[in-house]
Amino acid sequence: MLAEADDYELKQTLWQTEGPVVVFFHTPLCGTCKVGRKMLDVALAALPDIPAFACNLNAMPHYAQEWQIESIPCLVVVERLKVVEKIYAFQSAGHLFRVLQPYCS
């Protein structure tokens, strides 16, 4: 299950985690984001070792510019403070599982 994170909590996790961190960017009124979040919750249930957070992009617009987020929903994989992958197409829970599985230790 994705934990909703504020900017402080996300930054702390990114600084303290050596492995990958998954960040799901959304906005509250986005219907596609709600569907994508449900698929992501299913995929992450099978990958419990990956730290994962949901972030309201409206509350953290600097990430859109800094990480060049082009649209929402957007799933960003960050490792050692660098964006290593961005996913915009949430095709299915199985697809998200296959994309995220290589980031498990």
C-alpha cells in the first residue's frame, strides 16, 4: 500500500535510502491517477521491499520541473538521488510488477 508523503518525508527517505525508491505522482482530482494507484498497490503488494510513496504533485510542483515530469500519473524510480526510470503508461498491475521487479534486492 502506498503511503502518502509530504515533501519533508520524501526528501528524508531519498537521502537515507541507498537502494531504489518508488514515487507515484498524482493529483487529487485525476481519475486516471486513482486507477493507476490501485494497479500500483496490487503490484507493490508483491514487492514489499521497495520503499514506495504517493505524492500530490500540486503540493510539490518543484519535482515536476526538477525531474521533468511531463504528465500524471507518473511513477518515478529514484536511486541515490537520481531518477533512473519514469513510467507514464500504467497498463496493468502485472506490467507494473514486471517493471519494478528488477529493482528488488
